[in-house]
Amino acid sequence: MTAAAGDAADLTGRVVILTGASRGIGKGLAIGLARHGATVVCAARTVDTHPDGLPGTIHETVARIEEAGGTALAVRCDIGNEADIHHLVDTTIATFGHIDALVNNAMAPTRSAFAESTQEQWDESMRVNVRSLYVSCKAVVPHMANGGGGSIVNISSGGAGHESTPFMPPGYVTYAVAKAAMERFSTALAPELVDLGIAINALRPGAVKTELSVHELGEDHDWSGWGTPEDVVPAVVYLVAQSGATFTGRVVDSTQFGSVWP
């Protein structure tokens, strides 16, 4: 399977829940998945534009998809809130009747040097970024199993790997731990989902220029070598199309799609 072939996958008829869909990688993935035929449920907290906030809302993402002839639904969801996650899943089932894939992309980007960090920041990150994985998977797995299978894609980061430590600036301890937990959750859960026909994988998207990264690093940062959200689409399209019988329990890098894997 080459990158080009993976990008050509037909997802027509598949219903995909995607969190963090208001901007950045999530918005790019939502538009890309819809372009390949998926019905995309766009979830995030941002439903209104704020002058002092980052650009993008889930309604704007849905509008982009619909303008291109795709099908999408905007559902406000704070992944740190269990009730919001269940509302997201229930709304998807009530509207479309089934769930074929879940892409966990949203996260709270906690940044603080260890000396200045607080227990409250740590607990918030673990609640939003790690606990939400358990809650969301518990919510969707029964629906996927009833439908004969499905796919869960957890968007991770190279920061989860020990080898990234020399290249990480101060302040990323909590972030790195949350992403490492995401990857281990994915590989540990995979064997339990195989017999249900459900795949679960973690994907490292590589360095991607987004609204958040520009906000943090500045527009004059050296962006050479950085990718775009669109670059991540082929790998996610491939993973969304998988099942427990094909490709699961892996931690993979989108920049290596079509060469190192699958």
C-alpha cells in the first residue's frame, strides 16, 4: 500500500467522530475525511469566534465540508467533560445510526516548566488528555461492536518518545507524559478489541504548522520542514479504514506512511 493508494481510500458510508475539529490538524482531517466520502461529526469546544482567541469554529469546518458537497455535523464537546462525550456519541447515533470511527485529536496543550507547574495543571491535563481516551472509547466501542467493527485513531506526538527529549524545550513535561499515555493506552487496548473487529492505533503527525503553533512560536519562526494539516490526511484515511483484523495496536508516524508502513 503506497501513500497515494491509501489517500484514495473510499470512506463512503462511514461515520467518523473527530474531536478538535475547529482548527489546525483536526480541521484539516475533517475536511480530508469528508473529501474521501466519510460523514464527519465535528466536535470541539469552539462554536463562536472570539476576537482574542484562535481562529476557527466547528461550524466553519462543517460549512467548508458542506460547500464541497460533503456531509458533516457540528457538536460542541469538551472532552474533559464525561457528559459532553456521551452527548456527542448519543447525538451521532441519533442522527446517523452508527459510528464507524473515532479520531481523538483534541487535547489541552498544557505548557509549564516543572518548577512553575502546579498540581492543578497536572490534574487538568490528565483529566482532559488521558481520562477522555478511556471515556470516549468506552462510549463508542459498544456501538462499533454492534456494527461489526470500526477504528479508533489517537493523534499523538513525537514528544511521547524518549528519543525526543534532547529536542524538547522546557515546559513540555506534562504534554509529553499525556501523549506517552495515549500511545500505551492504544497498544494495551488493541488486543481486547481484536475480536470485536475494532482497530486502535496511535499516529504521530510530525511537526505541523497550525494556528496554535504559530501563536506559540511566532509567524517569523523558521517553518522550513514543517508540514500542513493536509499532509496528515492520507495516513488518517488509511487508519480509519482499518479493522481489528487488518492493522491495529501500532504507533506510527504520518511522515513515514507509504514508506515505513503499512
